[in-house]
Amino acid sequence: MSTNPVRNGGRLCYGGDWNPEQWPPEVWREDVALMRRAGVNLVTVGVFAWSRLEPAPGRHTADWLDRVLDLLHDNGIRAALATPTAAPPPWFTLAHPDALPVTTDGVRLHHGSRDTYCAAAPAYRAAARDIAGFLADRYAHHPALALWHVHNEYGTTCHCPHADAAFRRWLTDRYGDLDALNAAWVTSFWSQHYSDWAQLATPRATQYLGNPGQLLDFRRFWSDTLLAAYAEQRDLLRAANPAVPVTTNYVLGDWVPVDHARWASEVDLVAIDHYPSAVDGGAEEQTALAADLARGWARHGAYRRGAGDDSWLLMESAPNQLHTAGRMHTKEPGRLARHSLAHVARGSRGVMFFQWRAPAGGAERFHSAVVPHAGPDSRVFREAAQLGDLLGRITEATAGRVAAAVALGWDAASAWALRHPGMPSRAPDHHAEVAAAHRALWRAGVACDLVPPGDPLDGYRLLVLPALYLAADATVDWVRRHVDAGGHLLVTWLSGVADEHARIRLGGYPGAFRDLLGIRVEEFHPLADGDRVALTDGGYGELWTETVHLAGSEPVVGYRGGVLDGRPAITRHRHGDALAWYLSTRPDDDTYQRLLAGAARDAGVGPVCPAAPPGVEAVRRHDGDSSWLFLLNHTDRPQRIPATGTELVTGERVDEAVTVPAGGVAVLRERPR
Ligand code: GLA
């Protein structure tokens, strides 16, 4: 395995997806000249170029890619060379109709877009290995090659006979015998008992609610299937030149059937794509969360491998428009740099955009680009060139690492299980609850790490578990050990309700953590969309409420009005010096911020930069006695923050305070205290 992810001459990576296959060579030359102007040093190439590399089965035409890689090398720009397996050519469809994906409704999809394949189909896997092998043979030692970028955003599913057969094999490995599977899926309900493996299939469209255990296992199985497809490409790329790191770009979203934590030890470098869906402050909050998640996966991967650091790479982001529901929102001046630095501050080895040049046609012709339809005489290109310059000035700051004393639990399987439509309401959503807790910490200025269950918790003073619905016995032990060691705990509604098979833990919710929290929840009272219930501290709860009985804990905040009037909403249980909090509702943002800041304070954890005013994001990186403070001013006024050291963007010495321009950034090498 490579231990050398993206050696880039000590520089931060800067660039994005470049698609020379869409343009004549004179545009390539202009592009490369513009890249040099913008300080670009890494570009992803070939990501959807299969039909240009193999126009007919087994006939390869890569002269153009030879020229592209040589041109990049001649200009000091390195390549993240992609395997094009996310976009099989039309000839593949016609030659292998059995390898086309089938939806849950049994509809077989056709080419005309991208991702038209079943990852379990032998013909697809063989064709993917062939084209990856061709690229490995031809380019594994090309001097421009910095990184292999396998496929693109693994995430599509399939329900064809190949997928069914693979699912049966996976289930046989997992359960060994049908009794164990029947027990795990509680098939005694609705006459679903399986008496022969041949009766099992991937979850299809059903008359009414499907089996929760089957749906959950399908997600796990499909994550493993996609991982196997990735790993076989990785292995042959690695065999061709072990010095070149291999990765794939993670796509984020609750629909994604990939357990990114589990994949983290299989990639040489965690790489994510991030496109916020919110426009206002939400975009900044989502950006911080995505970057913290990426760092959490990178740390998890390093822990599982027993080596490595927690850096990662922002492989795709939008240079300009944010795509919100139904429309594009053009980023305001300065936002490009702030979003980019939010990633770098949290451990990204650089900033990559999708995409370099806006295409003249094709499905994503209006997606934002560094070189837009208007050409390089444009605000977005100028801002991108400024960012290239800025990244060159702050490189030293990336020596440090983010230090957080709050751990926030993240679990793909809980997210999948909560998507089952038979839940008491549509509100439960692990992603949304993690995001809400993260937002509260972000607004309070408290740094946190995203941690998958089971990872070491040494050094974390507070563990926050939002809607961690599934808790295996090992997870219960993990939480208990943290509390026994004096760690504080904060658990929210719908955590620990079920075991790893999504079977309810009986005797009162949350079965896994009742004792630790000193409570017993008797009933759920989900709220209607838009409803809220008053809390005794002046705030309100949304989405969900519960009948909580105290069993050793003390009430901290109660419900006011409604059927739960006077009953506890938020409780606290003392374990020696440590506190275990329970939230039976989703507090409004202000209340949540206050609560989490208070819980952190009780645990001895304060904000990263107590002097930073609201709207200024602060991230600190440490390396021994050295530290660097990233300050991102999301407000429309200059902000003055007490600090001492050297501001790296301007190069100015700071003796008392640094002024961060409206909508701007500052990166301070702090004077050792
Ligand atoms: C993803 C894909 C890109 C492109 C962008 C659009 O990140 O990897 O190919 O489709 O989304 O936002």
C-alpha cells in the first residue's frame, strides 16, 4: 500500500476536473496557460472518457490522453488520472444488456446518461478491470501521474438477477444458516419466513412496507459490493506502481448506499465531493460538517490501518453556483475562498473544483466552472486565481492538525435504518440530527470530531450521540467505557432504540442506554411538520417528544403545555464527576447551541477562539508548540479579533488584533504562548 498520498512538492493541491476530451487541442493549450495563471497544480482527467478511450470493445484510442498528460507535465501540473468506469459507452450496453441496472420496480435502465451498469454484473466488472488495466499499463509511470482516481462517486444500486445472486452469497456469509437470518429479520412477522436461500432477493417494490432488516442488510451488502468493485481496480493500479496512491471520490447524501467509514481503510486518501444545498448561512454550516466528516473518516481509516494521518482531499466543489432546490444561487464575492479555506482548515490537502471549463453542451452545461461560458475575463476566474495565490501563502499552516475534545457519533447503518418508512414519523434522520448537533457546536465555536462507533475516544471530554438508532452490544460497551473513564455524554432521541439488526431493544427506550442515562422512555409523541412544543427554559422543541420517566437522572428542562406538560424533556444523570445528558426532543437552534456549549463547558471544553464574534468561524491547527488560527469572516463587516503572530495572507505582523475583511479570511501563525 502506498504511504505517500499525493506527494505534491509540499504544496496544497489546487485544481479540479478537466475534460480535454470535450475540446480541441488549441483549447487545451489555452486551458493549461490559464491553469498556470491560477496556480493550478493538480487536475482530474479522464473521469467520464471511456467512449473516447475505447470506442469499440478492445480497441483503444489514447493518443489524445498521452498528449494531455505530456502537456500537463511540461507545464508542471500533475494529474489525478481517473478510471472512466462510471460512464460505460453505448457499445457496452448493447453487448451486455444483462449488465444494465434494474430499479426496485423492475425497470431496466438504458444508456443516455451516466452510471448505467450493475456493479454486481460480471460483464461490467470485467470491462471495468480491462479499461483500468489498460490505463495502468500505459500511465502507471507517467511523470505527471500524482494520484489514481477510481471511478466517480460510487453510489448507484441495482436489483437485477446478478445483484440477487450476489446478495444471497453475502447473506450466506453473514448468517451461515437461515435460522439466524430469519431471527435477525424477524420474519415471523407477516409470514416472511425463508425456508430456502433461493427465496431471497434484493428488496423490490412491495405492496406495502418492506422488511426493515432486509432493507438494512441490502444497504450493507451493496456498500460491500461497490467496495469490491473499487478494490479490484485499486489492486491492479497499485500493482502497476505501488508508489502512486489510489482513491475514489465519496459522494455525500442520505441516499448513498456506501459506508464511507468502512471504505476509509481501503483508500490511500479519503477524498470527498461537496456541494452545499443551502444558500444562506446553511452553506457554511454544511461545509464545516462535510469537512469534519471527511477528517473523521480519514482518522478512522488511519486507525484501522494502524498508520497514517487524518488529512484528506476536497476532490470536487462548486467554484460558483450553489445548486439549491430547483435553482442555482450565484456565490457572492469572497465565498469561494471562505468555503475552500473551511475545508483546508479542517484537514483537506487542497481545493479541487468541478469543473475547470464549462462545457458547451451536455447535461451539466450550466454547472459552475472556473472558466465559465463567459471565458476567463470573469469574476469567478479572477477569484479562483486569487485563491491559488492565497493557498501558496498559507501552506505552512497545514503542518498542524485540528484538535477537538468533543466527539460526535456518526453511523451509516443508523442513517439507513432510520430511512425505513415504518418509523413513527418521517422526522427521524440521522444525517439531519448529526447536522443539527454539529450546527449547534459550530455556532458555539466548539471544535468537534466526527467519530464512528468503536473508534478510540481517548482525549474526548464529551461524546455526543444524535439519533444513533442502532446500537450493537459492542457500541453499548464503547459508550459505557467512555463514561466509566470520566467522559461526559449527551444522547438524543431515537439513539440506542434498536440493535444492529434494527430489532427493538425492549423494556423502554432507549434500551441500549437507559441505565447510563438514568431514564426510561415509555411513549413517543412525534410532532406534526411545523409544530413545536414550549420548553421550560424559554426555548421550544420540534419534530419529536417523548414520555420520559426519571430513573436516577434529574430533570433539567421540562415540557410546557400539551400532553407532556410538566414532564422532563431534557435530563442529566451524574456518574462521578461526569454528566450523561438526554434530549427527548430536537431543541430549536438557539437552545441547542446553549445546551451544547453548556455541556461542553461542564466537560471542560471551551470555544476555539472565545473572542471571535458571531459569524466568524475559527479553526485552530496545532503542531507541537506551533499553532495556526484560520478565521473566516462570514459577515458583511470587517471584524477585529484579538490575536498575536503573523497573518499569512497579507504577511503582516499582528501584535494585538487581526482585522478580517468583510467576507474575507485570515490565517494567523500564532505567537507561541
Ligand atoms: C458530482 C459529480 C460530477 C458532477 C457534479 C455536479 O460531484 O462527480 O461529475 O456531476 O456532481 O455537481
